Amino acid sequence: MAGVRKMNVSCDGNIVTVDGVKDFRLSQILECGQCFHFDKLDDEVYEVIAFGKAVKMEQSGGVLRIYGSSMEDYEGIWRPYLDMDNDYGLIKESVIKADSALQTAVNEKDGIRILNQDFFETLISFIISQNKNIPQIKQCVKNISHRFGDEVIGYNGETFYVFPDVDRLHEVTEDELRECKVGVVKSVMFGISNFVFHCKYPFLKMFSFGINYQGYLLGRCSGVMPTTVSQHHISPNTKRNPNPSPTGFGFGFLLFGAGGGT
């Protein structure tokens, strides 16, 4: 997109350095309630597990470092995951122009970006969020990953667990989900995993369709509340119009901590 600040990206061993990040604050991006598979190690230092990888991300001013990443992984995974090609300066301008009341929120959360997450993990996480707060959601995601996810060797040589895909989770029983402490939504998760598994083709293709049809497909999942459908619309996977309004909507949504309680 025109207007995106040029960033210098380099790789030394297994550390990717992105110099020149703007409109970007790692803590705001990860802790605003849009994702739950991470752990905070220090100020602006996090372990992040996504797309079968476990890395450490560290931000210092305008420099972002990703430990445990190759340049290929950055280009194929972390660059789109962090939505690095979108002009968030322009998005913030459009949000404020649409509603000047958001000026204070934009100023306070000036580093939020919308993560381009795995669809199924995001769907299940937001379903869990219907009756859990953020620390509880994170623990549920960790429980599900440890119990049913694959092992991967992370940036530090230690073992991490990725979130299971729909092929694996649809085999899980309600009793097994109960042991993951997901609460009353266990039957909803069980039904949705099977629904998505058996309707895999339309769900895999849904991001090539418009936002209304995406909402229709999600709404067909029993137990998916309207707020969860709305939260899906914040995803960069959502088919965009030529203007930044879909992302602007999502940006405004995240400013108020959508996706879970505190």
C-alpha cells in the first residue's frame, strides 16, 4: 500500500531484525485481546507461537527482532502475520476522520496492528472468550495445544506446542475438552470443530468472498455469537475494499479491547 514506511530487514543466523517499524508496539498488538498464544518475558519481549513456529519477539524503539526466524520465515509468516505491509498511519487518520471521538483512543493505543492469524485457532479462541477473561483464555489455548497439538522446537531449543488444526480437534471428545478447562463452551467447540471439518472447502475459500458472506458462514456455526462474527471481521484475511475501512473498523474494535475480558 502506498505510504507504508520503508523498513530495513536483515537476518543474522536465526535472528531477523526489522529496522524502521512505525505505528507498531508489540505489547499493544499482543495484549489487546486479539490473540492468546504468547507469553510475556519482559517489557516488549514475548514468546509467540503461530503457524507451527515458536519465536521470541523483542522491540526496542523502531527496531523489532525476531529470534528463531529465517528470512524465509519472516517473508512467509511473520511479515503477513504482523500486517507489516499496511499503512497504519493512514488507517488511524481514516478512523479519526470517521469518528473524532476515537482520537484519544488512537493516541493511547497508537501501536496496535491487526494480526493475520490462523482462521481455526482464532475462531476457537474467540468462542472460548465468550465466558473467559484473557488470562483464562490464554491458559485454555495452552491446555488445548499441550494436549492435542504437535511439538515444535522453538527459538531457544526448547519444546513448544502448536494449536491443533481442525483435522485433529474434530477427533477430540467433549470429555477431553472439559479437561482443558474450557468451561461451558466445550459442547459448542465440539460442534463447531465438526462443522468446520465437514464444511472445510467453503471455510478455506471464505476469505476470497466478501465480508457479508464470511459473516454468513460463521453465523451458520451453532454457538457462534454475533460478537464473535464481528471480531472475525477485524482480520486482515478479510477481503478488503480499495479503501482501508474494513481494517479501520477492526482497528477501532481493538482499541477497546475486543476479544476477551480483562
